[in-house]
Amino acid sequence: HAVESDLRGALANGEFELHYQPIVDPATGNAVSCEALLRWKHPVAGYIPPSEFIPVAEDTGLILQLGEWVLHEACQEARHWPQDVSVAVNLSPRQFSEPQLAFQVVRALERSGLPPQRLELEITESVTLGATQKVVETISNLRRLGVRLSLDDFGTGYSSLSYLRKYAFDKLKIDRSFVTDLSKTAESIAIIRAIIGMGRSIGMVIVVEGVETEAQLATLREEGCDLVQGYYFSRPVPSQGIRAMLAAPG
Ligand code: G
Ligand code: G
Ligand code: MN
Ligand code: NA
């Protein structure tokens, strides 16, 4: 596993990259946004996935600098896209509990010139479990800036309907674990249907992650989910790849 000094060095040497994965309208196949996913391009070891270094960055506090880099990079990149699709940036719980987050977001928007409506922030469901006043304040500060908020990995924690109402997220991203069995069991369809109905009833846009097959897509279309994301459409790809994809939709 990475250590703090490796991560500081990597940040200083420009070894981090963002890859982008389209989030698609199932009716048209067109991207409406793209999720930025962090990669460490190590000069010797090659690409290192976030699971190997995000926890270290969180523990050491380096996530604040790394997260600021991600925000800037993602906003700058989205300015180069040939369509006005949004960019979605993942925030870790530690970033979310820091008061400077809203300032970092403002700076990234100002420097890049990206309109706030084109930035989405993804927050994992476990963040809401703290239910602190601070979390509520951070969310409302971010919303006032005009950025969109998504609740990520939904279904892996214990959020209730009342939680979702209280936090006023724009999008609900149903965790990919719910999609895996979709073509196999009636229960899995019933669960997705229930989550979609629940999210809809409080005005959220429903995104289903981890779509890998035509059969899964067909089921999700039938269930009326708003947006889909997964390897079936595209793996996360580097900047040149996403620019090419957005330049030649369909
Ligand atoms: O792309 P991949 O499956 O390797 O991503 C694994 C995890 O890393 C996901 O939970 C994702 O949300 C998280 N992640 C990816 N990019 C970032 C990032 O820029 N910041 C934070 N905090 N988490 C990220
Ligand atoms: O936690 P978060 O939802 O941010 O993580 C997204 C992760 O899911 C990324 O690491 C991305 O690479 C991965 N991912 C995206 N689409 C698929 C898919 O269709 N199947 C699988 N297994 N993983 C996916
Ligand atoms: Mn995510
Ligand atoms: Na997720």
C-alpha cells in the first residue's frame, strides 16, 4: 500500500490522472454527464486504483489537497467537452467534513469558468449517517452555489426515506451490487423497482450504476430508471477518449 510521502511526491510530480465514464440516458444512449475517477499513474507500477491510496490520503489528510486537484482538473476538463454535459466528482467523507470544501468548489468553478450547473458532487451514502448539523450546513452551502449533489452507492448503507428528504440530493445513484442479479431473480427486479419508486416519489433523478449487459439495460428501461452507467456503455477512459466519445455521440 501507498504511504503518505509517496502520495505527496505523486501529487508534486503530476502522476495523478482523471478518467471519465459517461452517464447515459437509456432512451437515447447519449451521455448527460461523465463521472471523473481518479487514477495514479505510477512511473513503475502503472495505474494504481483509488482503493489502494484514497484510504491513506483520507487518514493523513492529504485528501484535501488531492481533492482540490481533482476538482480543478475535472472542471477544466469539462470546459473542453464538445457538449454541455456535466462532470461528476467524487468526494470522500473527510473532504465533506472540512469547512473549506465550499471555497475549493468556488475556486475551481471560477478558475475554470465552468457554470455551477455543470458540476455534480457525489457523496457516498455513509456520509449522511453522521447526520450532524455540519453535514446539513455543508450540503446547503453547496446547493446555494448552484452545483448538483448525488447520493452515491445508495443501498449499501442504511439511509431511510426521511434522510433522503432532509438532505435534498438531486440524484440517487443505486449501487451496482443491485444490478448484478437483475436478469436472474425476480426479487432483484422488485428491489430496484422499489428504490426507483421511492426516489422518484421525493423528486430525485435515479441513476443505476454497474450496467454491463443488454439484458440489464432492457430491464432498467422497463423499470423507468432515468440514467444508467456501466461497462456496457464505456469503461472509464482518459481525457482524449471522453472527448472523442462526446464529439461522436451515439
Ligand atoms: O474507479 P474505481 O472503481 O477504481 O473507483 C473506486 C472508488 O474510488 C469509488 O468508490 C470511487 O467513488 C472512488 N473515487 C474515484 N475517484 C475519486 C476521487 O477523485 N475522489 C474520491 N474521494 N474518491 C474517488
Ligand atoms: O463508488 P463509485 O460509484 O464512485 O465507484 C464507481 C466505480 O465503479 C468505479 O471504480 C468504476 O470503475 C466502477 N464501475 C463503473 N461501471 C462499472 C461496471 O459496469 N461494472 C463494474 N464492475 N464496475 C464498474
Ligand atoms: Mn461515484
Ligand atoms: Na457508486
